[in-house]
Amino acid sequence: MTTPVDAALDRWVRDIPDWPKAGVVFKDITPLLADPEGLATVVTGLADLGRRLAPDGVDVVVGIEARGFILAAPVALALGAGFVPVRKEGKLPADTHEVSYELEYGKATLQVHRDAFAPGARVLVVDDVLATGGTVEATAELVSRCGVQVAGVAVLMELGFLDGRVKVPGLNVGSLRLVD
């Protein structure tokens, strides 16, 4: 049986081979974002997943730059939570924590404001794709440096063949679609 989320992902997510480098198949969600029904369907799906991953509730939804922002902000509204951006290096104006890490196709540094979370905040991380796990691992480290812990990680798609969960063994991770 095809769910509304499956139908939206089948229809509106396209593969772009060899981008951003040879051998990588990029999951392009821009057609999904352009479709109001598809976008609403996946936001609802991610919010429902977040409720299951963090049954005690969520105070803050973290969105990872850049596509995670687009999904995380409406998920935060659906959950009655705040939104905190985790950004690429040099994009945040106040004092930050930062973590550098390896991507499947390079290196990156992420930052979050040091004062982004209230003590004891329950945090849900939202992103579009879990690939090698480096971005989620770095984000969890940033959240931890702020003195709070990740209650769950909700992603649109998980590339199971890259085994990204191995990098985040202590996190409660869920995806709307597993791609083998």
C-alpha cells in the first residue's frame, strides 16, 4: 500500500547523478518543495515521526543548513516548538560552538549559537537526508555543547547503503523513507 508520503516522494524527489561530484547521486527535493500538497504531506509526516521519536514532547526543532531549514521550520510550528538553525561556518552573528566533520564528498564546519537552547530543552533534529551520518553527528555534538541532548532525529530520506546510523548509535533516528 502506498502512503501519501511515499506518493509525494515518488512523484517529487528526483535523482541527479554525479552531483556535486562524480559518483554521488543527489536527492533533489526542490520539486517536492514547490508542490504545496507534497510539502504539506512531508511536513505532517516529519512532525508525526518527531512525536514518535520524542514521546515526551519537543521544545525546539533544529534545522540543518540548508534544506533542513526548509523542512524543520514548519515541523516546529506543527509541534508547537521553537526553531534553531545549525548553519555553515561564518553565517551566525553571535557567539557560537562549531564542529568540523567529513561529508561523503568533502569537509564542512557547522555552527550553532551558544545560547540557542534553554536548559533542559528537548530537541528534535530535522534534515532532508541521512547519508554517511557526519552532519547529524556534528549537529548532535553542537547541541550537546550547548548543554542539552537530542531527543530524536527525523529525516525525510535515509540512504541505508551508506550506513549513516553507525555514526550516531546513541540517537533515536527515524526516516520517512529508507533508500537501499
